[in-house]
Amino acid sequence: PKADYEQIYCLAPECSETDHLLVCCDAAAPCSDINCGHGYYQLSDTYCGSTECNVTEDFSHCCLRSAECSTLQDQSCPYGYWFDHDERCLRDPCDSNDRSTALNLCCKPSEPCSS
């Protein structure tokens, strides 16, 4: 509810959520306001529990753990790279259709023999 909800009145004899939600309540902040960080992704069309997101309170509601690269069926990397099974994709499941993203995340540069 809005801070001063006790002084706000509905526009009909009875309040209904459909007609008066925005009159009586402030809009919740979108989960996109939270930076989920590496290895997590944001749920789309999801909102925090208040008008401002709080990472401590809203993280588990807004952010999900991404799948590990090891779940990709094609684990081949180009020459000069190695496949990092423990790295995480952008979402869950890993999007094997977006091969370039999977390569950028799951394939790490190898050390040259000269090092």
C-alpha cells in the first residue's frame, strides 16, 4: 500500500483490486533493478516485494541460478580453447542454439606452449 493509504479513498462504494490497485498501492519495482551477478539470470516480468528492490530480500525471488556449461550437448571448442564444465551459461537451460554465446562463456583460452 501507499504510505498514506489510510487517507486515500476508492472511487466506488467498495474497493476492488482491478479498479483501485494503482489508486491505493504504489507499483512494485521490477526485478530488472537487481544485478543478479555472474552465474545467475533475472526472471522476466517479475517484481520485487516493494517499490525499491532490496538485493537481500528480493534476490531469491528475482534471480535464478544459470545452468552449468556441462549441460550443453556440444562441448567442443575451437583450437586454442578448452571447455570449462564448471562455468555457467546465461540461463537455464543453456541455449545451445546460440552457439557463439556458449563459446564465449564455456570455452576459455588455453595457455600457449611457450608460457
